[in-house]
Amino acid sequence: MALAALKPLHQPQLAPARPMVELRGVRMAFGEFVAVDDVNLTVADGEFLAIVGPTGCGKSTILNAIAGLLKPAMGTVSIDGAPVSGVGGDIGYLFQQDALLPWKTAIENVELGPMFKGVGRTERRADAMAWLAKVGLKGFEDRFPHQLSGGQRKRVQMAQALITGPKVILMDEPFSALDIHTRHLMQNELLRLWQEDRRAVVMITHDLEEAIALGDRVVVLASGPRSRVIDSFPVDLERPRDVAEIKLDARFLELYRNIWASLRGEVEKSYERRA
Ligand SMILES: Nc1ncnc2c1ncn2[C@@H]1O[C@H](COP(=O)(O)OP(=O)(O)O)[C@@H](O)[C@H]1O
Ligand SMILES: [Mg+2]
């Protein structure tokens, strides 16, 4: 085939990745209020998808639908081909707020996922030890959350989200409460861990720089109500990436300009509606 012949020979011909998360004609409503409508979205296995949109457009609502926390009023959500029905799927979460149990130590928090999955005490303790080491917290196993810094607590949360090897990782503004330097550090940590074992990621953020620096693709949502997907931009930046460095890359700036051109109007509309 002519097209195939144009591809450089050293590039392996990868099979198209299978769809891991699929939303078809999804409507999310709160009573009469339709937050999002007719959302169609496919996230491939191993793909890092970032979703951006103005505040209040329905980003968290969409994530909660994928998590099975909220039921669509219309349409379907599926993970790895199976319809989502309620919580308990093969999902890892990373949220903005501290989700750690304050009365449990770092290692006990990391052990929760495997424990709920029925992994035995010895094995889950060993797994959790290994994961804490992986996120740079060797020696901090027995600290309680209040004895850890914001960045360290975020590391514990990452270990917690990844230890069970979930099919899908959902993140809702995971780093927005951190100061800029800690945020860069955590973003790089996340990329490093994700690259070791690529899972499908859906990350919600209002920070376009974060979306481009981390994502394989950036999807733009319209301002609400009845928000929907209005654009999808592949991010063709090389990996591994350093999030602080990549923001100086000419291609990064070009992508930023293009995506901002799409997002800007929606952000302005959402301001007008609130004013
Ligand atoms: N439980 C709820 N009850 C009523 N309205 C809600 C509820 N949750 C969210 N909304 C509304 O739905 C819209 C989308 O909210 P959300 O998904 O949290 O936005 P985002 O995460 O993009 O900031 C907003 O207008 C919000 O006020
Ligand atoms: Mg939100």
C-alpha cells in the first residue's frame, strides 16, 4: 500500500489499540438541568486523554459517569466493552482533595485497594512497600497523612491509585491544589509511573498547559448547560517529557495557541452566563 510505504521502516506497525473507555450519546442531568448532552468519546487502551473546559461545564460529571458514580440520563458508558453499572469497576482514582484516611498510615492507605480485592495480608503489605518505594516514600511507610507534606500525600495517592493495576485511571484536577514546583514534580512523577505500564487515563483539568504537557490528546468541552465535545487535538510531543521543559518547546506553544483558540470562546461564554 502506498501509505504504508511512506512510513519509516524502523517504526513498528502497531495494531490499533482497543477502545478502553467509550461514551455514546451520553446525557447527564440533575433533575431538569441537563449538564452535558450527546457526549461521544473513545479512549484507547494506553491512551492519556486530557479533557479541558470552562469551570462548571460538566467535566467532573463526565468523570463520575465513567466511574459509575452517576448514571447517564441517556446513552451508554462502557469500559473494555462492558457497560458500566455502578461503582466497583477496574478503576484507579486520583482526585484533587486528599482522599487518604487520616487514621491510617501511608502503607495502610496504599493497602486498601488490594485488601478490598481480597489480596492476602503478606502479599498486599509487600506490594504496598514496593509501591511506596516506587513513588519515593521508602522510610515513610508508618507516617500518618498529617505527618506528610502535600506532595508526599499526593505520592501516597498515586501509589493507592496504581497498586491494583486498574484498566482505567481517572483523575480530576489532581494537582491543582499544589504549588507550582510541587505540581511540576508530581506531574513528572505521574508520567514516569504511567510510562512504565501504560493504562488508559482520563484526566480532567481546567489547566490547558497541564493537559498538553501530560496528554496524548486534548478534548475540549463546550460551556454548559448541555455541554458537549467540540474539539479533539492529538498532542504529538515526544515522550518521555519533562513538563517544565516542554512548555518552552515551539510545538507546545503552537498546540497551545490552536487549542486555546477553541477553548477561549467557551470560557468567555461561561463568564458571560455567570455575570
Ligand atoms: N449534584 C448536583 N446537583 C445539581 N447540579 C449539579 C450537581 N453536580 C453538578 N451540578 C451542576 O452541573 C454542572 C457541571 O458540574 P461539574 O461537572 O462539577 O463541572 P466542572 O467539573 O466542569 O467544573 C454545573 O452547572 C453544576 O452546578
Ligand atoms: Mg470539576
